[in-house]
Amino acid sequence: MKTLWNNQMRTTSRRHHLSSRSMSVRRRGTSLLELVVGAALLGVFLSGLVPMLRSVHLASRFNEQHQSANQELANQMEHLAALPAGSIDAEHLASLEPSLVAQSQLPDVQLTATASPADAGTQKITCELTWSTDTTNQTAPVRLTAWFPAGPADTDSVAAIP
């Protein structure tokens, strides 16, 4: 009885082994259904990825433009600081223009500068830079303010050092 049972187990085991082996031999490639599911998953992934990459690109461009605008205003203020005290007037401020670098990096860039008197012989200069992001939208202006001496120093009150 024991040998009969062992023979049946061997036969069943061989059949199972053969049937699983024949299944693995028969199934070598991917089915059409698997390819369609894979393509659908790839499409869903890409449909979410493309808008994200676009927003990252726009944010990067926005930051580059703001850095360029800040650098341009810092250069303009440095140019004004190099002038003799009291020589900054409305006519000089009206003649300020954005640099060629700023014009190439910022579309439709406009530079405005205003002067207003401040306390105790100082002059407040505010430079503002605006540009457009596309044909309809303008960005918020970037401003830089500095205080300069209003006129030449009073030399009469300075004592001469021997």
C-alpha cells in the first residue's frame, strides 16, 4: 500500500512539475493586455509630470529675472553713489536707462528713479524696475532705495588739523 501511495505521489508530482514547466515555456513574452496597462500607467505618469516640470521652469525663470532686476538696480545705485554729492537731480535721474544685459534678460524693461528730500541734508533716491512676463502681464516692480548726501559738506564748520 505504501508503494502504491508513493507511486501516485510521484506521478502527481511529475504532472504538476510538467504542467508548471509547460506553462513557463509557453509564456515567454508579454501579453497585449500587459502592454496596454503599461502604456496607460506611463501616460498617467507623464500627464502629471509635464505640468510639474513646466511650473518648475516658470518658477526658475521668475527667480532668474528677479535676481537680474535686483542686480541691475544695485548697479544703478552704485553708479549714482559714484557721483559727487549733491549732483543728483531730477534731470539726471530721468536720463537713467537699463543696461543692455537687463534689456536682454527682462522683456519690456522700464527703469524709473525718483528723488525726494529726506532729513538732515540727505536725499532719498528710489529706483524701480518693471518688466512684462508676456504680452499681457507685468510683474510686480522691484524697488531699491538709498539715501545720499543732499549737497557738498559744509567746509567752514570743519576745523583744520595742524
